[in-house]
Amino acid sequence: MDDARVGVLPFDRGPVETIGYLVVDLRSGMALVIDVPFQSAGDILATLAEHGWKLTAIAITHGHWDHTGDAASLAGATGAPVSIHRLDEAMLVTPQSYGFALPFPLRGMTPDRLLEHGDVLACGSLRFEVLHVPGHTPGHVALFERSEGILFTGDVLFRGSIGRTDLPGGSYDVLLDSIVTQILPLPEETRAYPGHGSDTSIGRERKNNPYILDYLDHFE
Ligand SMILES: [Zn+2]
């Protein structure tokens, strides 16, 4: 791994084991954080300091509280701009717990940048393409770094599963359509890093994910 160009460090934190990712362009030391679970900001800051990495941006895959919880703290400590898709902006500004009992208050914040499908988030030499993948929430995005073959899927696609669609703004058909039209066409060796659970590959999910297989069975 001496010539590795990118580092992907997961921070699995908070009451529902949400994973935020610190992604580093190792040559420049510039870093991007994708989702900021509760109780993750302190460890992310310590890791940045330990390596001398500079956080250049914070990207939020979608507006659910478990992915946005420490975004305001991390942004406040680093000055890194926070981006989210415009259709999930209201959830970042006014977080909702949807009946989930939380032992701490939710803190809203205003994003610095609103994302659209096709936007690019740059971090050193890395280029993260913004894919709009609604269905879990209306403004969910996945981030794809094509040259490294890495994809951050938030709560759209998990290893062997898919995101829930019973929360406000969710739609099973829209979610499966997003997966089939936006994610499955990516190269099968693409490494997919989800917001919960183990990482996987696009090829593995295309072959084994029961929700995808069932959908393709019925609609193709
Ligand atoms: Zn979610």
C-alpha cells in the first residue's frame, strides 16, 4: 500500500451505528468527510490533527439525523463547508428524529452549498461525482470517485440490503429505480461504502442482493 493514493477511514458512531467516512488524498493531505454521525467529530478531528491532514469539505449523503448529528460541530471546528442536496436541505436545517427517542438534542445548521446531480466535489486530486439517488429520502446523493473506483452509498445500498423507505419522503419504487439506473451501471469492481454495516462491491450486490434480484426479476 506504499503507493496508495486514497485513504478511507470509517467512523462508526452513535446510537444506530452510523458510519461517517474520512476520505483522504494521501499525496496532498486534503480530506473530505462524508456524513458526520453523533459522537464522531472529536475522533475525526483527532485523526486529522495526528496526520496533519486538512479537511476541505463535509458532504452529507442525506438529511437523517444519524448522518448529520455532528456536522455543525465538525464544520465549526474546521471551517469546512457543508454540502447536501437541495431536496434534503430542510432536514439539515431542522432535524427530526421521527419518534426515535434520543438522549441528546438535535442541532440544525444551514448548509454552505446545495448539491445537484452531476456536480463534482473536489478534494486534492480526487473528484467525487454527485449521483442523485432518491427513494430513502428525496435528496439522497451517492458520491463516486471514478479513478479510484470507490462509491459512498449512504442509506441507499447496503451489503445484502437496501435502505428503508417507510420514513417521510421514502419510496420503495423510487429507491429501486435509483439503484438500478444510477448505481448498477457503475463498474462491478467499484467498492461501495454504506452508511451502516460492511462495505461491498457493485458486482457482489448485483449478483446477491435479494432486493435487487427481486426487482430485476419483475421489471426487466
Ligand atoms: Zn437514513
